[in-house]
Amino acid sequence: MKRLLGMTMALAIVISMASPCFAENCFNKLGRGLINGATGWLEYPKQIVETSKEHNIAVGLTWGQIKGVAYGVARTGLGVYDTGTFYLPPYDKPVMEPKYVFEF
């Protein structure tokens, strides 16, 4: 009987803690974190191409690579952060813009 009461109390605590998460759809943050954690490395070629289009190929191959590495590390790190804190608000405000690497 005590075991059943303990399990019921634990379940009630978990549900009460998770209810704000479900109400505000924290799983958007979890999905964003998983996607950005897995695709952060795509910032490297993206920044080379974007910098080359903005300036020229020489700048793209130098400064674009530096930007690509920095943005890739940042996006992957923020993806891990979003994944680890998906249950904490804010849920719909991304830390880095654009929300995903493949958005322009």
C-alpha cells in the first residue's frame, strides 16, 4: 500500500511539473535543439557560400571559413542547450537567428 501511494505521489509531482511544458508546447524547443545539434556543422559551407556571394570568393574562402567554424560551434552548442533545457521557458524564442541552419 505504501509503495502504491509513493508511486502515485511521484506521478502527481511529475505531471504537475510537466503541465506548463505541455501547455506551452515545449517540444518545439526540444525539436529545434535536436535539429540544430545535429546540423550545426552545415554552418561551415553555408558561411563560405554566403560570404563569397556578399563579397568575393577570396573573402569567402578566408573569412567565410572562420565564420563557418564559429557559427557551427555556436549552433551546435545552442542545440545542445535547447535540448537540455527544453522543459524550461521560453519555448518559442530561439537563441540564434535564423531558427535553423537551412533557413535564409
